[in-house]
Amino acid sequence: MNKNSLQFWLRRIGLSAIALLLAIGIHSYLSPLAAQEVLKVGTEPAFPPFEMQAPDGKGLTGFDIDLFRAIGEEANLEIQFQSMPFDGLIPALQSQTINAAISGMTITAERAQTVDFSRPYFQSGLAIAVRKDSKDEIKSFDDLENKKIAVAIGTTGAQEAQKISGAEISTFDNSALALQELSNGRVDAVVNDAPVTLYAIKVGNLNNVEVVGELLTEEYYGIALPKNSPNVEKVDDAIDELLQSGRYRELYQKWFAGEPAKLPLVAPALKGEGAAFSWSQLFRNLFWGALVTIMLTALSVFFGTIGGTLLAVASISDFKPLTWLSRIYIDFFRGTPLLVQIFMIYFGIPSLIQSMGLDFSFNRLLAAVTALSLNSAAYLAEIIRGGIQSIDIGQWEASQSMGMSWRQTMRYVIFPQAFRRMLPPLGNEFITLIKDTSLVAIIGFEELFRQGQLMVATTYRSFAIYTAVALVYLLLTFIASRVFSWLEKRLDPVKRASKQASPKGSAKTGIGESLT
Ligand code: ARG
């Protein structure tokens, strides 16, 4: 009896112990999953030493990245970084595609209208960078008047540059590109965050660039979060903790020399007022952008058609090397992305020529028109060649037998017919070109799309503005397609013949009748 009850108790204790261990195990396995919330953090990693691609190509690195990882540990949040353009960060926060953004982002009153900021985590300011050979000419902000300035889109540097009277401002996707532009000699100065410019000079290939004058502004970087995000407090507490524990100082000294500046609890900028969005401004900007887009398309179609015709003639000529050359050209320009071609022409060619010791730089308009024309020439060549070759050989023979020369045959017999057949694909190409002009925004060309981007960068109304931009493109392509179908109808010999036959315009005449 006693033995039995002892066994009973032993078994009970054993089972309970196992159950307890299991429970602890499951709990400790599940609890980090349950408690560790995932935070998607947006960043634009072309802003060293704050955020950049790690040298081994694996992941991101930089002061901001380290700091946010530490915040994640402190606040028990799992951090997932997501790279995106700087001017896309605030829209992404608004749409909650990301839960936070760390990107050397200055706390400004305008931004604070659409997103919430953490407490300031870094003191920064804008600086002017110039080429060493012009440092006697530009020493301060006032010397920037009427100069060519490069800035990064949507940044405080871009805003500051707007204040310079008579300056010609080019906007790039990030400050690395803007600094490259300065180094290549196409602009006179760059207005950018001082620590970033100084770092680029220190480690980059910018040995001909220098920072001049005093800092233009005092700015504080903050972590941006969606409005009323529950994480603001967690992030703030974590930053406090890192500041107090000395971990912040450690991180600071890993990336910068000296002691970190004392940080205020609230950025001074938050006492100001933000810029407002206005529809009339939007329409005005889009109107100018549309004019630039139309001009770009017209110029590129003009030069593209000349090039395309020459290529088409070359590709059907009997002289073989000419045929091959035009094939190589067409294959290259059709087979590589237009975006890559634009970069090759605008950034690649000048730096190649400069490396040969020559002074050369491309004007933005020239580069844009060159890239678009070279590209569309390849497509147009194929359309023109196809059109000409689609005309039956019998027509050549007939014309020849009537004693017409090659030129006469081409001009009066072949081309008019071929042209009509080319119209539908030409229409397609034209519409494609209108849309493709938006790609030159990447080299800072202020056409329609760029105008929209620039407005989003200051007002953060991404949906309204991009919808308006899309509608303007739609309007342009719609007009183009109407013009082409009108041309097609006008050049239709059947209709023309029937019109001539009965001037009162019975367009309904059947084919058989009209041909008799
Ligand atoms: N501090 C500047 C601003 O907020 C520039 C920040 C740019 N950051 C970046 N990762 N590209 O406007």
C-alpha cells in the first residue's frame, strides 16, 4: 500500500516536472516571437557615413543603421531595413508601407505636418562644396548667385538652394550623384549635409572638391514615423537609454571623430511653419513640365527620324559592311535599357573623355535629346525598313520598266505606299517616346514627371500629384494617337479616291466601286 502510494507520488511528480519543462520550453520558444514586433525601416543608402551599402555587398551599414539596430535591441523590436529613394520615404510612411525611416532626415516643420519625428539623434548642417579650382570665386552663400548648383531631391539642401537668386539648380536622386556632377565640372557648387560631403571627400574619389565657408544651417536628424505611430515613444525611450548608457557615444565615435554634440529634446525647427500645397502651383508646374516633355519628344522624333532613315537605307543597301554596321547599331540600342543608355551618355562619356585629359561636359538637354534620339532611331529604322520591304518587288520592276530612276521609284511609288503602312507602328513609337522622356528625370531634367516628383518632395501629396502627372501624360498620348489615326485616314487611297469621285463626299462607296 505504502509502496504503491510512493510509486504513485513519484510518477505524479515526474509527470508534472516534464509538463513544467515542456511549458517553459514552449514559452521561451514562443515568447520572443510574440513579443518581438517586426519594424520595417526605410532608408536611402547613398548617404555615407549614415547609410550605405556594406563594402562586401551584404546588407547596409553606417551610423544610422547601427543606431537603429541598437534601438531595436533596446526596444525589443526586430528591424528589417528597406532601401528606397529619399523622396519616397515620407510617402511610404504615409501609406504605412514602412513603419519608420532613418535616413539622415532633418526634422523640419513641413515634414512634421505629415509624419511624426523621434527626438533629435544627430546634429548636422548644410555646407557648400566647390571644386578646388574655383574656391577663390565661391567663398560663401552670397557668392552662389547666378551659379550652377547641384542638389539631391527632396532634401533640405535642395530647399536652401531655392533661396539663391538667379541660380541654375539641377536636382539629382541622391547626394552622391550631385557631388559626382560637381567633380565632373558640370556645376559650380553642391549644397548638401556637411558630414556627408566631408566624408565623401575623405574617402571618395572627390579629390578636386572642397567645402567652403561656414555651415548654412543648423539641423537635427530625427527618425520619422507615421503620424500617431505607437512606436514614437518606444523609439524615444530607446534613444534616451542609448544616450545615457554611453552606447550612443560609442557608435558616434565609430563613425565620426570627437565628442558628439549635446542634443536638444525637441528640434528648434519644429517651432516654425510648414509650406502649403496649392493646386494652382501644381497646375503651373505641370504645365511647364508638359511643355518640356513635348519639346523633348519633338526634338528626339526629329533627330531620331533622320537617324532612323539613314539606318534603314543602310540596312537594305547592297554594301554588306553598311548593313552589318546598321544591324549592330540597331541591336545595341534596342537590346539595352534606355535608362542605361542615358547614364552612359550623361555620366559615362564625359568621364571617359575627361580621363583622356580633355575638358568636356554634356549639357543636360543635349544629353537627353541625344540619348532619346539614338534610341528611337533604332526602333524607327526597323519600322522604316519593314515598311519599304513590305512593298511588292513587282512595283519596283514595273517602275523600272517605265524608265523611272531609283529615286523616282522611291519617291513616287514605293515611299508613299510604305509610309501608309508605317503609320501604325510610327504612332506606337511616338507614344512610347512621349512616355520614355520621363526617364531623363534621372539626370535632373525637369520634365513633366520630375516636376511632379519635386512637388511631392516638398508637399508630400503623392497620390494627388502623381495622378495629375499621369493624366497629363494620358492627355499627351491621347492627342498623339488621335493625330495618327487622322493621318491614317487622310492617307487612305480608297477614301481619297472616293472623295475625288464624288466631291459631295459619299465616303461609303465600296472598294470595288472606288477602284473602277
Ligand atoms: N538631411 C537632409 C534632409 O533631411 C538630407 C538627407 C538625405 N538622406 C539620404 N539618406 N539621402 O533633407
